[in-house]
Amino acid sequence: MATTYHLLFPRAEPRLLSIVVPVYNEEEVLPLLIRRLQELLGKFSCPVEVILVNDGSTDRTVVGLHALAQQDRRFRVLNLARNFGHQIAATAGLDAARGEAIVLMDADLQDPPELILEMLARYREGYDVVYAQRTTREGESAFKRLTAWAFYRLMRAWVHRDLPPDVGDYRLVSRRCLDALNQMREVHRFLRGMVTWAGFPQTAVPFSRPKRAAGETKYPLRKMLKFAWTAAVSFSPLPLRLSMAMGALAFSIGAAYTLYALVRLALGLYVVPGWASLLVSTCLQSGVILMSIGILGEYVARIFEEVKGRPLYLVSDRFNCDSANLSAESTATSLAELATSVNAHAPAPVAEPKLTP
Ligand code: UDP
Ligand code: MG
């Protein structure tokens, strides 16, 4: 698919950088994470806040987070009432973020925080989404690597054509992109797909994914499958369309067999008595039923799109569009003023933007 061209306007440092980290049962990792982050924070030339979201941990994570918030005001802590799952915990953190640039990362140091410096450089070039792309994965089982590999390929083939491969949720987004994401309040969330959906200039920084610093994965097979299922069904009506396809197939087989039996009959060839009519009626019937379910599915798919209540479109730039519109109460003078202002104003000089990709 052809890539959309974007204009890249160079930016200043964000006035505030937010780092959002969902944390679930990471008692062992927490001290390591805090040390790494505290070392890193001094290297930024902009102010930084870290938002740690405790996703209803069942170990002593919350105690550590509370103690941290007491001694270092750069760390803000959200303690969720129970375990809501990674994607929701991340959303809670993103909602609380106040920064102009926002980074989402995992707590287990599989997302090396130092990469944020590189992401910020791309942000200043004008990119709105800078995702971290894994080139290698250390210390993960062959099974995990295989399933992850297959997941991204299948998703790209069937559901999310633009989903960047081998990219998790570790990424930096600009304020305008986050504002767009925040408008999407769907319950079954697949954040990386939502970011892709939003568009905006996006780019990758490559990194080699280290293994978990301590503790165990919080994504067992059960959660992984659920996640993959959400990724597929909350973005695509494809599964609903399957019954339409199967119905059409059954119906065609029935129709073809009818034709075949009639031709044999006309030619005076032997037709097993009763067999053709049985086969034909079964195929046609199931075809009709499956297709009706498919049609129902089409309506369900539309309802599903409607209830998601996503914004219809997102605007990334506006040129000469910032003046107020003419409301019904506009007086003749304001109309005249607007007309002169439109005609008289020379365009304000802006720095020449670069073009992606
Ligand atoms: N996590 C969470 N809630 C959950 C499961 C995981 O907030 O219900 C967090 C976890 O603490 C970590 C991140 O999500 O910061 C990713 O989890 P993990 O590293 O276990 O996943 P993996 O890297 O193995 O896919
Ligand atoms: Mg991990």
C-alpha cells in the first residue's frame, strides 16, 4: 500500500515529557526500574514526570510505589482498584499524562528507557509517533518468538495492514496524537492498532529487546490469546463475514449439483433416486441460513463500529483554517472585517517543512 506523505515541522523540546509505566506484580523489578529511571531523568533537557500505574498487583508492588512517590515528586502513582489488564492500565496512565510528549513503556526493563532520548530526537524532527521496533529478542522462548512472529504477520495480512511488525506498545506519542487516542473510549483496546489507525507521521527506532530484568512474564498463554483475539475482532468485521463466505460456498455447491443432476436426467443417465434432492436441499438450506447470518453480521458489524464512537476523522495540520467561522449572529461588519482580513493578510512565514517518508 502506498504511504501517506506528511509534512514534518521541526519542534522544540516538549515542555513536559510524561513516561507512563503500567505495573503488575513487579515487586522484584521495581527497585531496578526506579534506579534506571532516576539515572536517566537527569539526562533530559526537559522536565519529566513518570506515571506508574499499579494494575491491582497482588504482591507488595503498591508499597514500593507509595514509598517512591513520598520521596521523589517526579514520580506520580495511580493505584487501580483491581487488575484491569495491561491495555486498560496503560490507558489510565495515558489519561493522567500531562506532557507534550508521552512515552508508554513496560516495567520489566525489556523496553530500555535510554531509547527515549533517541525517540525525543525524532519527535523534534516532527514525528508524532515514534515506536521502538525489535530487531532481536533475547532470552525469550522459541514458542514466544514464533507466536509473536506469526501474530504480526497474520495481523498485517488480515486485519491491520499498516501495523508495524515487531513493535510492541513501547513508543512516544505527541500530545495531538494522544488527544486523538483519548477520544477513543472503546472497552476492548488494542492500543498499538489504535495508534496505527490514528495516522499522523510515524517512524521507528530499532532496538534489541533484552530479557526481563527480574520476575516472570505477566502475559501467560491465556492472556496472549485473549489479546490476539481482541486485536483481530475489535478492528475487523472479517470473522463475521466468514459465515457469509461459507454460506455462499454451500449454496453454490447446491446449485451446481442441481444443474449436474438435471443434465444427467435430461441425458437419460442414471441418477441415484432421492440422493440428489437430499443433497441439494441440504446444501441450499444451509447456504441460505449461513448467508442470512452473514447479513445479520453485516448489521452487527455496523452497530459495532457505531458504538465504538470513534472520531470520524483526525486532522493533523490546518493551514489558513484558524479564523472563527461565521455564525448566524455575525453582523455585516464582522463579515466585512473577515473579508478584508482574508484578502489583506499575507501568509505568515513558517519554517519550510520536510516531507516523509
Ligand atoms: N501488566 C499489567 N497488567 C497485567 C499484565 C501485565 O499492567 O494484567 C504490565 C506488566 O507489569 C509489564 C507490562 O504490562 O509492565 C508487560 O507485561 P510483561 O512484561 O509480563 O509481558 P511480556 O513482555 O512478557 O509480553
Ligand atoms: Mg515483558
